[in-house]
Amino acid sequence: MPSIKVALLGFGTVGEGIYRILNERKEEIRQETGYAIDIVSILVRDTAKERLATPGIKITDDIQEILSNSDIDFIFEAIVGEEPAYSYLTEAIEKGFHIITANKTMFAKHGSALLKHAKVRDVHLGYEATTAGGVPIIRTVTSLLPADRVRRVRGILNGTSNFILTKMREAGIPFNAALHEAQVLGYAEADPTDDISGKDAFRKLMILSALAFGSQPNWRDVPVVGIDAVTIEDVADAFKNQLRYRHVADISIDEKGALHGSVGPVLIGTDHPLYGVDGVDNAIIVETDHLGALTLVGPGAGMYPTASAMVGDFLQMIGKRERVLVNN
């Protein structure tokens, strides 16, 4: 049976999730695709660190061990931060590897350049996992664009913030206590700054802007407000009036083609489509000329939503790769 060899860049929460899914679903993937999936290398920062056992897989801290291996077909990138991820993927694309990334920090800034590079090198680049975890927003918008025009995209793009706001309302606890619980449950990092400041939601919004509108607004023109200033008193007062706080990222295009974006907490009522979206769920409303408003809801934080989105990109790419081989 033919095999597809893959490498993982990063073996934190998301990288481990990818490993687990590919191993747990190995037989189903083989039956669905006709390929045996073989994870051959994992890139880590510290090879001596104790981690999940991965028998038969090369653990390395040298990216060149992976990029020089011509047997590898696909690379899953799950590194935190802009660099060295961008440099690694630029070199990987140049060498002809197919790429799946979950790195929203890097992709918000360099996504357009990477996509152009991938097109020139005739390789596939999947980035569903950069935005909204398990919500298939990238594939949805991509499928809409040929026949429709997107006018506005808005929604809850950070599951950690949504969990904290939900916990404050349901349990009647202050912000710091809700944040601590999110950290204990693994929904928030030890340093939660990006989540609670709105930076994470902003980056995802810029990725969606580039996809939906072909460009991004000037980043400095987009107001970004986090949830750390929302008090338990604010939440309680809203609840008394049948209102809820949601952290909403919003981008739209006007008739002149100008983009308008914002990120911050808003009060919404019972008639709003985001009113019932609680916990770590994300929700995105896409407004188009012909379809109207389409709302997608799903889990946005944790190991498996992101890893599952990456594996979904991978399986879709295998299908595209197979069609190319058949057509040639």
C-alpha cells in the first residue's frame, strides 16, 4: 500500500493532538484514502524534555533534518509565534512540501505571501486551523466566493474569552477567578495576554479579511479592546436586563471598497444570533449579497478542535493530490 510521510513542527498541545488523531484514525484514513499515514519526524525545542511516547518517530531539534528529507510529503506546523515558523514554512514551500498550519500569529501577517509562494511552487497550503478552532470558516468562505460576495464577517473568535465571560455570568465569579478556571481546564495559557487583550481575535479577523475581501485594513486603524476591563458588576447588570457580553470581532466592506474593523466586548440581546453561544464555542456570521447571513458555531479552544481542523485540511489535500496524479 502506498504511504504518505508527514512531519510535525511543534509537539505542544496542538502537535500532540495531531499525533493522537492520526494514530487513532489510522485505519479509517487508510480505508478512506488508500494511503497509510506515516509520521516520520517531530521537531521540538528540547529533545530531552519528557513528553508523550512516540515509538518509531525521529524526535529532532534540527529543522534541516526534516527539510532535507525528500521522503516527507506533508508538514504540519504547530509552532507558537511568528518566527521561526515563517522562515521554516518559506523554506519548506520552496522545497515542495505541502503545508498545514495553525499559526494565526504568523499567518495573519505573512499568509498572503505564503499563499502566493505556494501557488508558484504548486504545493498545497491549508490554514483552516488558524481561525476559530473546529469551525470550518475558511472552507466555507472559500466555497462562497466564486458565486457570491461577502459584505461582512463578525463573531466570537476566541474561545478563552467566551469561556471567561460565560463563567462570570453563570457562576457569578469575578474575572480573575474565571480566568484561573480557564487556565486549570487548559483553555487559557499560563500567559493569557493574547486571549484576554483581544490580540488573538484580531489576528484571526485579519486572516478572514484577507480571505473574504482580498486585503486587510491598516492594522493601526482597527480598535482592539479586550475583556479584562469587564467587571462582575457589568456582567450582573447586563444579566438583569436580559443582555450578555460577547467579545466580537467585526470586519465589513463598504460600497467604496473601504474596510472597517473592530474587536471588543459588546452587549447583545436575546434576538441576536450570538446570544446563546456559551463556553469555549466560537461563532461566526458571514453576510453575503445572495445567501444573506450564515452562522457557523463550534468549539474554538482546546487540543482537539484545532488538531481536527488541521487533519481535515490534510485529508482534503490528499484528495486534491490524488486528482492531480490521476489527471497527469
